[in-house]
Amino acid sequence: MFTIVGLGNPGDEYENTRHNTGREILRMIAKKGDFSEWKEEGKLKALISSGKIGSPPAGGKVQFILPNNFMNNSGKSVAPLIKSKKDLAQLVVIYDDLDLPLGRLKISFNRSAGGHRGMESIIKNLKSEEFLRIRVGIASETPSGKLKKPKGEKAVVTYLMSVFKEKEMVELKKLSKKVAEALEVIMTEGNQKAMTLFNN
């Protein structure tokens, strides 16, 4: 069974913030699909929902995980679920990326954390980088299509903790459909095919 993790911070004050993009996307997919109610898993310190992605026979069961540890401790909620090489191969982590514009996603495998605290925690706790991630863009763009990134650590933190505007939430909802499609391809046709289709 595939384990799909959506990164973010727990608590109402972080809802719909840019740094919670992974978490928001999984909530959107679960809401639209045939998924169970989110259930608090005390030992893991995470919310769990299970359901199916894609149609049988190719589609399959998945579990969605929203760590309730704060971002820099995300790995503590993920590591207990990954007990074998097969589990690792069926792990997908979804998270925000400042190097991509809003509305874009990028699938990658066996990469470094790229400075993302949640990813650093997962890699550290799993002692491996050999898993799939879907990075979701949160940066704004100039009218000519150039990335507008905040400069300096303080500005970056402020931007990450800012709430998506209404128009941006519409964009995120659209993107959640694309992420669900990407997950189906990953599960049915493999990582390489998904990268070919969605990384353009």
C-alpha cells in the first residue's frame, strides 16, 4: 500500500498558509475522493485517512498521512510506517517549493532536502533519500513569467507563513486534481512515466 504524506504544521493558525501546501493538497484530494474520515493516530502523532486512488484493477489502496508534529519533526510521524525497502518505494511526500511558481508541480526521486526542514527531518529519520516527492510551487510570478521570491530569511519565513489569497486557493484546488492524477500514474505506471508526463 502506498503511503502519501502531506507536509505542514498542525493547528488552525497554520491552515491555508503556503508552508502547509502539502497538507492542504491531501485534504483536498481526500475530500473529493472516496476516503475515510481523518483519524488521529496517537502513537504516530499524525492524522490518517485511507482510500483508493484510480480505478481498479490498476488503482489501489493508499493511506494519507498528515504529521501532527511540527514541520521540522515530520520524520518522527513517517519513519514508524516505513519498515522495508518496499515501504520506502511506495512512499510519496508532497510539500511546498519556493523555486516553483504557484500552479506547477515537479516529481523527483532520491534528491536532497533542498533546505526544506520537513524533508530534512524525513530523510534523517528514514536514513535514506530514496523515495518519491511531489514538490508544489508556491512562488508568485511577474507578468513576464519570472519568479518573484522573497529575499532574506525573515522575508522568506513571513512569506511561507502567509495565507493563500482566494484566487490562489482556486489555483491550488485545480492543482490538487493534477496531483491526484500524478499519484495514480505513479501507482499504476511507475515513477519514470509520472515524471515524463508531469515534469514539463
